[in-house]
Amino acid sequence: MTEENTEGRAQIGLIGLGTMGSMLALNIAEKGFAIAVWNRTTTVTHAFAAGAGELAAKITPTDSLADLVAAIARPRAIILMVPAGQVVDDEIAALRPLLDKDDLIIDAGNALFSDTNRRAADAAIQGPRFLGIGVSGGEEGARHGPSIMGGGVRADWDRVEPILSAISAKYQGIPCATYMGEAGAGHFVKSVHNGIEYADMQMIAEVYGVMRDGMGMDAVAISGVYDGWNKGVLQSYLIEISAAVAAAIDPKTGSAMLDVILDRAGQKGTGRWTIIEAQQLAAPVPAIEAAVLARNLSARLDERRAGEAVFGAAPVKMAVGTIDLTTLEQALIAGKILCYAQGFALIGAAGREFGWAMPLPDIARVWREGCIIRSGMLNDMATALTDDPNRNLMLAPFFADLLKQTHGALRKVVAAAALNGLPVPALASGLAWFDMMRTERSTANMIQAQRDFFGAHGFERMDGGEGKHGPWGSHG
Ligand code: NDP
């Protein structure tokens, strides 16, 4: 794709000038690509163009879908940046009669990957062509460089890759825009990214709770701790912003901002999609499940209040010296490794189930910059996954060593939190997963015996011998 086209038309179109679409359009224009835009509410389109400053020269605002289509050079490529779900289907249906079979619709919203599979299958039959790309990094990422995870027909990706790479974040000059596989592969990876984001955020919030309620630290002191951690193994965007929000002061009351924010968390569903699919694929992601659970329970403020009235306030200040800040940092390092190990294992399982050649090392690479979960550790994950993409990340020598150094701290924090009534569901479930994953002789022999007892389901013997039922007699 060249930077200018012979027809003087735009090289790409974009529908939906909301938070993400408007920033993405400015990013595309800034990288030198001519772009035509359309928004359902026309006043928004014109306000956007009027506010685009010198980039306006690269932007063609249009007042109808037909005008948008006419403003783009053939074969056309049009990005949808609208709410996921029915709106995307409606826009595709509205565009279809206006487009040629070889034109390309790119859904860049947070679609459910199975919806993208369906739309890709429809597109293959009746056109136009279709790509589903996950875009991460929020408003700031969309404006200055998001992380982009693509899915669809490879040739369609290749067609728009120069634009997507140009606008993406760069890690040491390498674009964070990667093709993940057919159909919904890109949106699947984005969904798991968001699931990991939930768990990463939840674990940071859990250690915040230990510091606030268990150690009696104020927000400013907690900010300082995150700041320090951000210079070590935990260096990441999420730790960095946690330090910033903990330091912020409410201009209205002069209190720490964190102390005036209601503890009721929102969600848009990508975390839930991740854990539902993880269950379908029998590739559990307990840290992500715990994070979704925590957001759900956070919303039930009235029930929590009623619980506290009956049982008393759970969090009590821990005895001085129970947990120190180094132990807390190490616990978070262990929790983070376990959460990512679960997430990558889920992506691997999806690749095998859906026949996608999921490039696990490239996924770690594409998350190193631009997206919300970007962190120093992802570069080491890319290296470990390049070494052996089929090995669970927790077994890669680098991470196995880190886990050997830190899982004791995770155990201490989870134990102290449990004894003091501090909820740490993501850290605790990460630890339980770790302990199961490193136990050769588990307790599932009891489950098999129970199943055989009541349902004659049978079992395998450890000695490989004959006889797949127990001597339960008339009790069975
Ligand atoms: P916004 O709510 O800011 O913008 C939504 C846009 O879609 C607006 O331009 C709106 O137009 C348009 N729109 C809404 N309903 C319709 C409709 N029925 N028909 C046509 N156009 C419609 O959303 P975001 O920009 O935040 O999100 C867009 C997509 O990007 C979503 O899928 C979201 O999940 C995803 N995403 C969001 C991120 C974020 O940080 N916000 C990060 C990554 C992905 P109008 O002006 O007329 O209302």
C-alpha cells in the first residue's frame, strides 16, 4: 500500500469516531495515510475534522455511508470502531450493498471471537472480505501506538499490514502488530489479553489491600512502594499507573483519590468471555476467574455490607512483621508469572482446538509495547516461548528459577491474608494452580473411586493391571 494513491482518494476508511475511533483516525492521518471517516452522529464527524488541526489535510469527513465508500480508493479497506455485537453486524449489513467483493471490512472493536468466526465465514461466502483485529492500549494507545492482534485471511492482513504496522506501538523499533491466524484468532488473543489484564490488575489491587488494611499504610506510602517495584522485575504499565493513582489527591476533599473512589468495579465482558472459553477448552485460568469473580462481588456492595454487619469487618491489621514489603513484591512476581502461564496455556489450547497456528512468542512480543499489560517481563516470556512454545511457561528455566525464588513468598502472603481475613482470590487461586501443577500424585484417585462407586465409571490402575472397577459390592 503506497502512501498516496493515484485517484486522490483516501487509502482507508473508518466508521465510529468515539474514544478509540477518533484517536485511531488521527494516528493513521499522522502516519501519512489519507483517511475518510464517518460517524452515526454527523455533528461528531464535523467536530472531529474541525479539531484535527494540521492533520485535517489527510482526513475526509463524510456525511453518509455512500459518501464514505465513494471517498476511498479501490480495493477499499474500512475499519469499524463501534461497540461490539449487533452494531457490528448492522454496519456490515449496511456496507455490503455499497462495497465490492474484494473490499475489506476490519472490525477493530472488542468482538467475541466466535462472532468474528461467524462474520469471517459469511464474508467468505458473500463478501466483502473481513478481518477481525484486537486493538489494545486504550485512548492513548489508539492515538500514539496500540498493540494490534490480527485475525482473518492472511492475504487480507498483508494488504493492510503496512498501515497497521505504521500506527502500532514499537518495541525497540519492532511494530507491535501481528497476524495471529484465521478468522477469530486475533480477537481470541485480544480477549485473553484482557483476561490477563483483569488478573494483573486484581493482583495489584490485592497487594494494595494487604498494605492498606493489613499493614496500615496510607495511599502515598503505597504509591512509593509501587514506584520502587516499577524499577525491578515488576516493571509494567499497570504498576506505573497504580503508583500514579495512589499518589493522586482529590481536589474536592484533599484526601487521597483512592480513598474517595467507591470500591465497585465495572467490566465489559471480555474477562468473562475468556473464562467461559477456558472452561470449554479445559484449559483453566483460575487467576483470571478469580479476577472476574472479584469484580462481580465488588458490584454487590449491599450484600457485602450485610455480610460485614453479621460477621464483622474482615480485614484486621496484621501483627507487625507478619509480612514485609519484599515478601509482598515477591508474591506479586510469582502471581504474575502464574497468571501469564495460565493465559498462554489457554491460547495454546485454543490454537490446537481451532487449528490456528498461534505464534505464542509473537504474542508475547506484540504485548511488549502499546497495550495495557505491557511489562518488562514480557520480553523474557517471548524468549522462553521461542525456546519452546509447547512448554508451560512456568517450566521454562528462567521462570522456573524465578518461581523457585518467589513461590514461598506467595505462600506466606496468601496464608497471612487468609489468617487475617484479607481477601486475595487471584493470588490464592494462582498458588493453588501452582501446587496442583507441581504435584505428581494428586487426589484425583479419590474422585475416580467415588465416580466408580456411584456410577461404575471405572478407573485405571497405577500398576497397569486388569480390573477397572473397585470391590464396592452392594454399596456401589
Ligand atoms: P465509544 O462509546 O467511545 O464510541 C462508540 C462509537 O460507535 C461512536 O462513534 C458511536 O457513534 C458509534 N456507535 C454507537 N452505536 C452505534 C450504532 N448503533 N450504529 C452506528 N454507530 C454507533 O466506544 P469506544 O471507542 O470506547 O469503543 C469502540 C470499540 O473499541 C468497542 O468495541 C470497544 O470495546 C473497543 N475498545 C475500546 C477500548 C477503550 O479503551 N475504550 C480499548 C480497546 C477496544 P455516535 O457518536 O453516533 O454515538
